Amino acid sequence: MRETRGFKIYRGVVLTVLGLFVLVPLYVMVTSSLKPLKDVQGAFTWWPSNLTLAPFVDMWKTVPLARYFVNSTIVSVAATVFSVAIAILAAFAVSRFRFRGRTVFTTTVLSTQMFPGVLFLLPLFLIFVNLNNSLGLQLVGTRLGLIITYLTFSLPFSIWMLAGYFDSIPRELDEAALVDGCGPMGALWRVVLPAARPGVIAVAIYSFMTAWGEVLFASVMTTEANRTLSVGLRQYSTQTNIYWNQIMAAALIVSIPVVIGFLLAQRHFVAGVTAGAVK
């Protein structure tokens, strides 16, 4: 289809507006992180008059940011690994086998995405408390409890996404593997998973981003010892002062792992999200 001149102008205007909408807040964040605190609290200026890297040094001392970083890394990586592993097995079963309750299972998994996460906060908290009272299993205020909590968010969407991707892979590949002597699990690991690599990477990125930036459940399910970055950033706000420049500097550092991971795997992520939509 040939593009008209009016459409090109319209597209340019829309992309420019969207670009400014994204880049201006990022620019303000970067420049604020390079200003002394008194300049950030004073009149806003587009360019800092006194450039300094002190906020990037002081942010590690004002709050235990390194400990929060370790907690977030452990929780996010563990939640991602478990989510991907469980989603692969569940999606493969839904895609390749016909069993009683299959439709109910897939409908239930997908329907959980219709409800806001805050609805699950109190039920999960009560379940964890009852497990501690009855079995002595401490989940509230632990990394394990937070990992389990994040699995309840990422697993339904991960299963649904991978099931759609597996459906797009020809079943003839499975049959060829079975003829060569592989069982169902052998066909999964040797044939289906290599073909479904973009979908698996997309699920991994989604699971990691969900766990890395979550705030609500982390603020309730954690203590000072296992607090994550998304909650720990609030510690820069005290009763006497708000360290805006350190908040901006910490926010930039916190964003680096997700941005780098997404840039490295964006091709696989896009392919994984879109491939399962067309069969």
C-alpha cells in the first residue's frame, strides 16, 4: 500500500509526540540525578548549573540499596526460573494433550488476568499466616513467600502465552521425534523447546519484569531484611527531607538490568509475543 503525504505527516507528528512523552521524563530524571539536592528542591531548570556525581555515591549510604538489590535479584531470578519451568510443562500439556477439564483449566487460567492484583493481597496473606500457624512454614516476611506470590501473577499469563506458541509449532515435529524413539518429554526437550525459544524468552522477560518492579505485595510481604528495590526506594523519603536527586539516581540504576535484558532479547520477545497469535 502506497503511503500518502498526509499519512506520513500524521505518522511523524504522532511518533514525535510519543517520543517526547517518553524522553522528557527520562531527561528530567537524568538531569535531576546530576544536581545537588538544593538545586533539585529549588526552581526547575532544564540544564543543571552544578553538575555532580555525588547522588550516585550517596544513594548507597542513605539506604542499604545494595541489600535491596541482592534481594530483588534473588527473588526475580527465582520467580522467573520457576515460572518458566512450570509454564513450559503446563503449556505443553494443554497444547499437545486432550484431557478432561482441559477447557475449564485454560478458561480459569485466563480468567485470573481479569482481576486486579490487589484482590489477592488479603487472601494470600491469610493463607501464608495460616500455613505458619498450622505447619510452622514462615512465608510472610521471607523471600520464599514473595517468590510464591509472584508466581501467582506470572504463571497464568505465561501458560497462556506458551500454550498459544506451542500450538503454532507443527505437531509433525512431535510425531517425527516419537518415531525416532523419543517419549513425550523427549519430544518436548529435543524438538519443541528449541523451536519455541522466542516464546520461552518472552515468558522469561515478562516474569522477570513483573517481579522486579512490583510494589504492592513487596511492601506487605517483606521486612527490612528482605526488602526489594521497588519498596526500598521509598526510604529516601524521611520525615525531615526527601532526597530527590538520590531517588532519581537510584531509579536509573534500578532500571538498568531490565533495560539491558530487554534490549538484548527484544527480537525474541517480539517474536514470542506475536507468533502464538497466528495459527
